[in-house]
Amino acid sequence: GSGSSIGYGRSSVNMGGKVPLGLKRKSLRVLVTGGAGFVGSHLVDRLISRGDSVIVVDNFFTGRKENVLHHFGNPRFELIRHDVVEPILLEVDQIYHLACPASPVHYKFNPVKTIKTNVVGTLNMLGLAKRVGARFLLTSTSEVYGDPLQHPQAETYWGNVNPIGVRSCYDEGKRTAETLTMDYHRGLGIEVRIARIFNTYGPRMCIDDGRVVSNFVAQALRKEPLTVYGDGKQTRSFQYVSDLVEGLMRLMEGEHVGPFNLGNPGEFTMLELAQVVQETIDPNAKIEFRPNTEDDPHKRKPDISKAKELLSWEPSVSLRNGLPLMVSDFRSRIFGDQRDGGG
Ligand code: NAD
Ligand code: UDP
Ligand code: UDP
């Protein structure tokens, strides 16, 4: 129960996330839902390396054991196969709530399940936070801005979202998750944090995830044409995963609820992205145009002034520097066996 909470619990002295000078920071018990996924597994690495005990809850819909395999055998690491749509009893100090498929291909696969994960899953994790007095961080998304009429998007913008479209299970689901988070905070005094994450890439992304960076990189490596949807003039801003993890941890440890945009403000059209991939992997890679998907946002670029000011955070890895790090991971996963065999 709440009596066993050692960290930010309502039953313990609240130090606003700060550790008094001269005292070593107490090791925390941290729950990471979706911790076997792309972002979650990188977050787990950081938490384990700073000395925390980490519980990962994941149903392996898009996550993989391989992403956290290197922690097996560590007594400070625990992996539970569990679906957040079902309640669960655990004793923790912090909850990073990431469980939810992030690629449009995956979240559209079973839209009702996506809604349940965002709404019932988030409700359960907030109920858990309430019971044990844990601090709760929601990973929301830039998709709450929909097809934005304001550019770049600041946190004050309320968004332009189609409530009955094919992306709604995800973006309306995340909007409801934000609402639940704020209502548990205002109504029940739960300590919460909200991050609105913009497109993020890096090692451990699913190779056939369907998102644009992983598609282009895998295609270029396999000598297949890069598939540009629509006219390729739509824009996105691509953040390297280590920058995101740093932002999430600063947000959790800081004093501000948010929401905070966490993204890299560098803006690229899909054609420009294809060009960077060509320069990085294969200048001869061909481009093939395909019809675009429904309700595809035309522009996206974060205004990160708020995170800069209140979290002293900003991304440090540019697309041109981050892409090669992802390419070497994809290369070894796509060609790994042959290379190992061939020496
Ligand atoms: P991911 O698909 O790699 O990871 C999601 C993880 O959640 C997977 O391990 C999956 O198995 C797990 N999961 C899904 N449904 C679950 C359920 N019902 N119960 C338990 N586990 C479940 O995606 P990611 O890119 O790592 O995204 C992590 C979080 O960040 C998501 O909440 C996503 O919405 C958010 N986000 C990511 C991006 C991005 O560009 N990567 C952008 C915006 C928001
Ligand atoms: N819940 C959970 N683990 C807990 C506490 C609660 O999974 O440790 C779930 C609980 O089953 C419920 C949801 O979280 O479905 C919301 O819990 P809360 O206590 O806020 O609401 P109530 O159970 O009173 O409806
Ligand atoms: N896209 C593309 N080729 C692909 C995959 C995606 O041109 O192989 C485009 C897609 O139409 C969108 C942008 O890339 O305009 C980003 O799509 P993604 O699925 O990565 O993420 P989103 O930001 O839409 O959630």
C-alpha cells in the first residue's frame, strides 16, 4: 500500500523531486509500461544505469524481449508480460506510461484496442499511481495537434483533430489520456507529468514499423526504392531517441506538470528526408511515389520554448548525426546473420 512508498509518495516527505545537497540520491522503483518497445527500452537503459530498480510491463504487441535482453539476470530489472488494459497491483515510486503502439500502421491494425490501451490502460496506471502515491508521466504525442492550423505548434494550441477519422483511435485516445491525467491531478492530487512527443527515431525501431525513417533506412539498405507518400512536401521534425529520453527524465524529475513538447525543431519535407537517407546510405537509392494515407498532417514542427525555459532541455543530435547511429543498428539487424557467418 501507500505506506511502503519511499520516493514521491504522498506518505513520504515531498522534496519536489530534488535531492538535498550532500545526500546521495535514493534509488527509486520505477515502472515503465511499454518498456520493451523502442523508446521504452532506451529509457530503461538510462534508469538502470543511474541505479534505479525498473519494472517493465509490456504485452509485446510491438515491443520485443530482445530490446531489454541485456538486463536479464540483473536483480534490479523485472519484466512482466501484461496488458495495461487489465488492472495490476505493483509498488513503485514513479510510472513512465509509454504502453501504446506508436506507428500508424500498428495503431490502425486494431483501432478499438488502441483506444482501450489509451483510455482504460491510462486509467489503470493512474489508479495505480493514486493507490501507491507514485508520480505518473504520460507520453502523449504531437498528434494531439492533428493537422495543425498553427505552425510551429506550441503547447497552448488546442489542435485540429478529426474525431471520426482513421487516426482518431490514436490522437483522440491520447487526448483523452491527457484529460484523465489532468483530472487525476486536479481532482485527486496525483503528481503527474505530460510529454507531447514529436517523431522520434533511432536504434531498436521495428524494421518493418511502417514509420517513415525506419522505412527509408530499411529500403535504402535493402536496395529497394524509398517510398514517398503523396507529393513528399509534407513536413515532420525528427528527434534522436537519446534526446527524447533525456527530456522525459528531466520532465519526471522537475517540478512542472506540462504539457511539454519534446521534439527536434529541425523541419524536413519527406523528399528532403529521402535525400538525407540517400546521402547517408546510398546516393543511388531510387524514390518511388505512392498515394498518401488518409488524414495525413501536412506540417509538424515543435515550438520547444517551454521545455527550454522550464526544463533547460533541448535536443543536441541533428538528423545528419543521428541517422548513421540508426543505420548501423539496422544494418546489423538486416544483414547480421550473413556478416557474422561470413566473418
Ligand atoms: P513502440 O511501439 O516501439 O512501443 C510501445 C510499447 O508498448 C511496445 O513495447 C508494445 O508492445 C507496448 N504495448 C502496446 N500496447 C500495450 C498494452 N495494451 N499493454 C502493454 N503494453 C503495450 O513505440 P515507441 O515509439 O517506443 O512509443 C512509446 C510511446 O511514445 C507511445 O506511447 C507513443 O504513443 C509515444 N510516442 C512515440 C513517438 C515516436 O515517434 N516514437 C511519437 C509520439 C509519441
Ligand atoms: N487500478 C490498478 N492498479 C492499482 C489501483 C487501481 O490497475 O493499483 C485500476 C483499477 O482497477 C481501476 C483504475 O485503476 O480500474 C482506476 O482506479 P481508481 O482507484 O482511480 O478508480 P476506481 O477503482 O475507484 O474506479
Ligand atoms: N511516409 C512516407 N513514406 C513512408 C512512410 C511514411 O512518405 O514509407 C510519410 C507519411 O505519409 C507522413 C510522414 O511520412 O507524411 C510521417 O509518417 P510516419 O508514419 O512516420 O509518422 P506520423 O508523423 O504520420 O505519425
